[in-house]
Amino acid sequence: MQPKARPGFFPPLGRPGGLPHGGPNAREPSMSPPSAVAAMSSRQTLALAAMAAVAGLLVWPFSPVDSLVRAGCLTLLAIALWTTGWLPPWLTALAFFTLGMIGKVAPAGVVFAGFASSAVWLVFSGAVLGEAMRHTGLAQRLADRLAPALCPSYARAVAGTTLFSAAMLFVMPSAMGRAMLLLPILASLADRLGFAPGLRARHGLILGGLFGTYLPATTVLPANIPNNVLVGSMESVLGVVPSYGAYFLLHFPILGALRTVLLIGLLVLLYRDGSSRPARVAPAPREPASLPQRRLGWLLAVSVALWSSDAWHHIPAAWVGMAAALACLYPGSGLLPADAFGKLRFEAIFYVAGIVSLGAVADASGLGAALARQALDVLPLSPDAPGLAFALLAGLATVVGLGVTLPGVPPVVTPLVPDLARAVGWTPMAVAMTEVVGFSSVILPYQAPPLVVAIQSGYLPGRDVVRFCLLTSALTIFALWPLDYWWWRWLGVVG
């Protein structure tokens, strides 16, 4: 049985508001006197002081700083607050929107660009579909079918969920949509295997599914937003785009397949303990699916078919998901309770909108390009050191991703590709492909909205996601980048 959750599409199992450092065992706040509710912690006071300082810089009429520095201060404030978790992430997003407009850092269409992004509507539609799976019992039914094959050992459970989630990227092009569909299934599967909320083994199982569907996706061309943004940027700047097969061959063997294997080993090593042996699960009785389950199953089948054939019909994944969400929310569908929309929590939606808008502001203000060009002036790029050039170019994309988030890397770095190609003596295509190596390393969760949503939805505590991001990025940079470089040399792409 799943633990009883609060109403809404984002039932937090952690602290109220889905703060990154909450956990599944965090307690609900008790009724407190108004004075206790109004009291601020020392960290919240520091966050308020930082916001006030930035606000003063932005609105002071005699401020000597230029627009680039103003955008940089606002961006740095948002990144710092999201990373530290001193404020609820949605509140940081609201502060970013407010300060950006008060300080006229960018036009309204740029400051609020996140709400026009497909990522936000994928969060909404994915949340609706996930809640429908929970409400109808379809998530539990799927977990009942998968559990018997995964129960002999924890290693097998982690490997099975990770590989199952990784396989989804070949049929569903949106990482956000995949995460929102998989999370309720993974939670039900953890319950079925006897991993109660709060157990390390449960966190490892859900992390495997989440990272298994996100990290390899950077190596399959239509399976992630940064990949698709890269293709668009290359077409506009270079007039050439990689084919599906060439992109797959260049990136998937090392950063996709090998990294997935290492991911499984790392999870088993870190999260297996005395409570990690799965419960013996007998095959579920073959009971017929209920009418709502059959309706939702057909709806999901049609949605996946449309997601996987978007190259043919050209309907973006977000709007396919919104059509499916509309079908779930429609009165009389039986897929959601009648008051479902009124209970919707908007924290994750504002958070993702803020992250996307941050990248748009950094790009439109020229901040990202300025940082990249400054780095270009100091990087020791030379045709005589291809290994060093590979590391520096991938590192440049990684650092830019910390400032503008991962979808913002291609718009910032791709215009520099012709200059970079001349500096290292490579083809522009080879230099552009180093961006993939860079944005495949997720150093902190705020860079990748699907990871943020997992925290905000309450399925994972933020500290586990942050720690695992740091571990996997270190493993990728120090172990897989050198192997990837030699794979590129063997293919004749560089060197």
C-alpha cells in the first residue's frame, strides 16, 4: 500500500512546499502561534538581505554598472538560492521574475519566457497523467507486473528499473514527460518490493529510474531538450546538422551505454544496506483491468505513439501531453476526481518556468556569450594538443551550463564554434559535438528540470539528488571523458 499523500498532483513526501532538503520522513508542521509562523530563520534572513542588495543595485538610478553586470547579479542570486535551498524554489523563481521586471533586466517576453516553454507544459501534463495513473490504479497494476522479475536481489531491482527507464527514451522524446510518467510507477514498484518511504534502498531504486531515463538521453538525438536545441542552433549558425545515426554512434557507446552500466553499479554500491533485500513478490493474479484503467491505458498508448512519431506529424511533445491531460481532466472521464484541478499545486511549474527564464535572460542579455568569449581568450587551445582541446571545449560547455542551465548551452556556445574550430584545427561539426559532452554532465539539479520535478513532487529528497548529480558528473568527467576522446579518435573525428 502506498503511504497516504496530501491531495494534489505534487504530493510532497518531504518538507512542506517540496523543499530540496526535505525527506520522506519529514514531519508536518504543527499548528503554531502567528508569531512562530512569522519568524524567519537565519538563512532566510540572509537570503532576504541578498535579494534586497540585488534589488537596490537594479533599481538605483545612479548605479554605475551596465546591463551585463545587472543580469549577472540577478542570475547569480537565483542560482545561489536554488543551490543552497535557503528559500523554497518556487519563491526564488517568483523573486527572479519580480526583480527582473522591476530592474528592467530584460523585456517581459524574455523574463517570462519560461511560461512559453514546452518544458512547463510538459510538467503540467506529466503531473496530470501521473496523478491519473495513481488515481485509476494503473501505476500499481504496472508495478505488480514488473515486481516479480526484480525481487531476487537489490542489484537486479536497480538494474531492471534503470534499464526499463532507459529503454523509454527510444519511444518517448521528452525527458520531462518520461520522468513524470515513470515516477509514480517507480514509487509503486518500490512499495511492491517492500521499500517503504525513507529507506535508502527506495531512494536508490527511484534514482536509478530517474537518472536512467535522463543521462543516456543526451546521446540520442530527439530524446532531450538540449539535443534538439543544439540541432536548431547548428542549423542556423553552421548550416549543417548531424544525422541520427552519426550522433548516436559518436555519443551513445560511452556516454550512453557505458555510463548506464556504471550508474547501476554506483547505485548498488551506495544504496544497498540491511534493508535493501526486496521482498519476495508472487505474481499478481490476472484480474481484468477496470474500465478507467483500460481508458487510461489506451490514452497513454496513443500518446506514446504520437510522441515517438513526432518527426512525421510535427506536433511537439508538450501539446500531445496537454491533449492527453485535457482528456484526463474532462468531466465524466473517470480518470481523475471531479475537483482535481482545484487541488493542483503550482510550485514545480513556477520553478521550471524560472529555470528556463534564467537561461533566456542570460542569453538575451549577452551574459552567456560574454562569459564564453572571455573563456575563449584565456583557454590554451591548439591543434597540437587535441586531448587538451577536447577537455577544454567540453569543460567550456559544462561551465556555461552552470550559468544558463543545460538547454541554454547551445544558443551560447554554438555561435562561437567557427572561431573555436579555427583555434583547434577541427571541423565545425566536431567542435559542436563537444557541447554534447559538456551538457551531458549534470553537476547540480537546477540545471535539468526533470530532476527538479522529482524533488518538488516529493519522490526523492533533494540531498540525495544533489549528491548523486555530483558523483555522476565527477565520474563522467574524470573517467568517461578520456574514454570518449579516444573513441572519437578511433572514429577519426579528431586527431
